[in-house]
Amino acid sequence: MAPFIGQSTRRLEDHRFLTGRGLFVDDVNDSGQVWAHVVRSPHAHALIDRIDTASARVAPSVLGIYTHDDIADLGHLPCATQVATVAPMIVPPRPALANRRTRHVGDPVAFVVAETKLAARDAAEQVVVDYTPLPCIVDASAALQPDAPPLWDTGNLSFQFQRGDQAAVQAAFAGAAHVAEITVVNNRLVIAPMETRGAIGRWADGCYDLFVSAASVNAIRDQLADAVFRCPRDQIRVSAPDVGGGFGIKNCLYPEWVLLLWSARHLGRPVKWIEDRGEDFLTAAQGRDNVSCVRLALDADGTFLALDVSTIAGLGAYMSGGGPGSSTNAPAAAMGGGYVIPAIFMDVHAAFTNTAPIDAYRGAGKPEANYLIERLIDHAARQCGFDPITLRRRNLIASFPYRKALGTLVDCGRFAGNIDDVVALADHAGFPARRAASERQGRLRGLGVACFLETARGAPNEGAEIRFLDNDKMALLIGTQSNGQGHETAYPQIAADLFGLPLETFHYIQADTTEIPEGNGHGGARSMHMGGAALFTAARQVIEKGKVVAARLLQAAPDQVTFADGAFTAGTRSVDLLTVARDTSLDTYVWNLLDIITIPNGCHVAEVEIDPETGSLTLDRYTAVDDYGNLINPLLTVGQVQGGLAQGIGQALHERTVYDPDSGQMLSGSFMDYQIPRAIDLPDLDVTLTGVPTAANPLGVKGAGQAGAIAAPQTIISAVLDALAPLAVSHIDMPATPERIWRAIQSAGKP
């Protein structure tokens, strides 16, 4: 049988989606189900003086209206991320409904349940809330100023985080021939998954049941049980059907999940809530939002000596479940990219602001770390007269394994080879002719080259179970979770190779805490690395157990039995795996202990053309050469990378969450004011895969799900600044919109 691993098998799940048979939360309606609507604060910061629900309670079909006092006995939403900070991290209380004070526009104030969706909405509009507005702050840097209005009694600083050898960094800078310094902004982003959040809360037989559009059901179950309802974990079931995108923000616990379960128990009926797009913009977790002052020390030849990073990170109004990780542990693992930098020091101050909470978004800290080092290298090259490609080649890690200054072990790679390949594929040599052709048309053309290094793993350890079904099928139950990545195809490909059986033998099951009691879910480009390794281990155990049973059936010693192509053989006799499993159960569960990270890496080239009269930009070409180790399915890998590239390009050129600094109102609260990339904004995304297998897992794979979003921002901005260099523009922040480009040109003047 031909191997399945390494084949570009088209996604098995696509037939279901393309024929309208996908199952999402909004497709499901329970018998006796009622609907919920959330009353939200119209103010960014305000005291709640009075909530009058009398009129709303007598509205048609209303079953209940709940405020904080009704749920006061519940625990608060926890912060699940542990960070070693300079002083204890301040995690303010976050009840599911605001308690006497609201801290961002959209903060939940009351929960209305009625027989129908429209009745719940109509009743919510009759809830009268009297507020006393308070001063607000929406910028993290401003929030740390002495005169900033405080969100909490403890002030606006949640924590200070430091990592690295500060003394070594200071000594390196003192003796450096060159010092490059730049301040870069990583813009706050609305994530806008295709499917907004939604769930059905149920209560039956003394147990809670949350059916939810989410991507880490076990973690959500644990937080609900341990922190909020304070009950045994097996008293709460969390499950997810198909999920229409999440990108990290559906990993965390939201107030609505608490309210749905509480009201379902209180009313004895299933309660459903589906947010609209406006609520998604205002209240779903957002991403990025930090500003960093970074310095690079170099010797006279351009060898990197030290990196110093000072960051102010926005957290939003509350500490979301994974909020602090994106500015601390996650960027620290990737800080310095794929370069040899002997000394690195990070100093991070994280601030509360009157905005939606920040949580993990595709890459979660790795885009920020890579963006700042690549921008800094380009700046150093211009300042010191180095060629930017040569400067990168000179400092890339070339000897493996290599332990980075902040502790990350880089086990393998072909970093310089990535540069060589992508420069050739992008026709770097032909760029001067293309630039000249653009100039003849009155346009500016720029080419940007940038590298990336990811540290992929997410949460360590993962579970996998293999069950033999009555219909001669095998169920694969994995604790990871797909929300579009193609796991229904990739995991069966692995199993088909390990067992030597047809692909259709295997049935993939995920995202149900009853079926899969333990699992670390989605996030960190971890699934094939963690889940694949767990499946590999479980399959090996199935085969070893099967050899013992087969030896009895074949009347042979176990050490005489071999396994290949779905059958056990001893001499001239054989028996197939499924027959053995019918004789004696071979069902197997493993919890695979694995905390090693993998190091996806690559080099990208972007080419842009700019109209200097209007600032209008065309992304003309984009080329990538990436290393993801062994490939389970190259077609799915390229698709994952291209999706990440689209989101990274969106951050670089289009997307930016904007709040009014005086009122705290979101000014980019719909797709009328917040632009995500359209098909017309993207060229062909040319991705070449060149894998160096890793020994970090038995499959030799490296995570690919986040890489595009990590690599694209610095590559695009490098190309923009290269195009603007003849006009003496040396800096621009993301997003490089036409207005921002035009203003940069006007401010710089002509040389």
C-alpha cells in the first residue's frame, strides 16, 4: 500500500462543508430551547447606579432577567496563564456580569432570557440602566502615566516581566561599534472569525452541558468547574461541533458561557445565544496591542552582540485566560529570531485599558518578537551601511543544536538555505529592472526580505485513544481540536500509514469532554507535533498488544510475530488486525508526555508598488520558503501557511482597532471601518516547503498553522520602506494604509 503520510490528500471534511452538511452551533436548536440576549454597557468606564428591569420583566415571552446580584455566588472568570513576574501579577476580579462598574464598551450588565430571539432582544431594550460615566483610557502607554484614570483600585499596571541577562546586555552595548534603535507598534486587531461566538447551555441529570463554538473544550470545562461553578469536572460537559474559525480567541472562557449554563439550570431549559458581528467587534478577545523600544548592538563587521527590548503591552479591561502569555513567555521563546545574539534582555510592563480584553491570536507573541527583530535589522542595515540580506546571512544560526540567549533550543534548520532559495525564487536579480519599469510609470517599487522563527508547541503533553468499532472501523480520539485545519484528514493519514490500512478505516473524533476527558486542544501550532506524537504512541501500543493476541491465534511465540500492512504474521500464517481486535479488545489510551518545542522557520520576500500621489499600494508578488519538517499533507500545509499570510498581510496593510481616546468608543466597530484583506488585495502566495525533520517527535513534524501570520508583517513593511527610501521615508507603523503612506511621504519631503 502506498504511504499516506506526505501525500497531498484533499480534505475529507470538505465534501461535508461544500454540500451544506457542516454542523455549526447556529444549526442546532434543542427541544424546549429558549434564547438569551446580553445587555451591555454603552460606556467605556462608568459606575452602575441603578438597573431597572421592571418593564422588561413583564414583556411578552420573557422568562428571566439577571444581573450581578443574581449570580453573586459564582466564582470569577480565571486567568489560566502562569507568568513569573517581578512582583505578583495583579488579576482583578472578572464576574460574568459587571458588579457596580463597567470597564469597556460592551461589558455585560444584564442577561435576558425569553422564548424567542426577538423577544429577548426586545426585552433587553427595555432594561433601564443609570450610569455615571468615568474618565477612560484606551492606550496602554498612556495608562501607565501617573495622571491616568485608574481602572482598578490597584491602578493600571498588572505586572512587570523581565527575562535575560541585563548586565551582559549593558556590557555589550557599552563596547559596541554600532547601536541601532527603533520603536515599533504592533497594532491591536479584531480577529473576526467567519463564525461568531455562540453556544447552547443545558442542564440535565444534575450536570451542566455547554455546546459551544470553541477550540479548547477541555480547558474551558476545567475553568468552569474549578473556578466558576466549583464543582467536580465530570459534572460539566463541553463539546463543539464544526467551528468556523477561531485563531486563538475561541480558546478562552467568556462570560456568556457562564451565563448560559447558570440560566439553563435556573430555568430548567436549554438556553441559546448567538452573537452578532457588532458584539464580536466589541466583546470578543482581540490580539496584539503593544509598543516596543528595541536596540541592537553590533560590532564593526555587523556581528550581533546584544538585543534590548522594552515593551508596553495592553491587556484590555480584564485579564483574559491567556492574556498575559502573548507579551511574556511566548515572545521570550522566539526573541531574537533565528539569529545568534549572545545577550538578550526583555522588560515588559502590562497595562489595563478601557478596551476589550487581549488574548492569544495566531502566533500569540511570536509575531511580535519576529517583527521587532526583523524591523531592527533593516534599520541597522540602513543606518550602518550594511546590505540587509548579507547582514542576515552573517548572523543566522548555522550550527545545530543551538541554545538561544533566553533558553530556547533550536535543534535543526537550514536558515541560510532558506534565504538563498527564496531570493532565487523571487527573482531578486531581476528586481532592478522591475523597479525601473515602475518608475517610468511614476510609481515606486520596493522589495522586502525577512526571516521568521517560530517556537511551536502550545501546551505540553497530549492524549490519544484508539477504539475498535463494531463496523470494522477504528475511531481516533485526539485531545487537540480543529477549527479548519484539516484534522479529519491528517490524523487518518497518520493512522493509515502506521497500521497499513485504507484511509476510510478511520473515524476522527474531537471536542467532547465526555468522549475525551483530557486534552490540551488548539493553539501554538501543536496538533501534529503533540496530537500526532500521541497517536503514534497509541498505535505502537495497539500493535504490541495485538502481537500477544495474534501469537495465541497463530500458535506462535510473541517474538515470532511481525506486523505489516494491517496484519500480524508468524511464518506462513497471518491474521489481520481487525480480526485480532474482535477476539480481544485492543482499545488503547495514552497520555503522551512531551514538552519539547519545534522550530518552524523560513524566509519570505514581498514586492510592492506604490502610487506616491495617493499612497495607494499594490502587493504585487509574495514568495516564501519555509521549513516545517516532515509533511503529513503538503496541500494542507500550504493552505495553512497561505491563510496565515493573509492575516499577516491584513495586519501589515489594513487592520487596526481604533478607540476614541476621549469616550472609549470603538471607531472601527464594523467592516465599514475595519478592513480585512479581500481577494483583490492578495497576489498569488508562492509557498515552497523545504523540510528538515526534527527529532522532537516521532513523526519529525514542525507546526505550520501560525507561521504565515508571523512572517508576513515584517516582510511587507520591509518592502514598503524599500519603496519609500528614495523619498527619505525611513519609518512607518502598521498598518501601512494609503493615508499613512501618503502622510509619510508628505512629512519626509523629497530628497
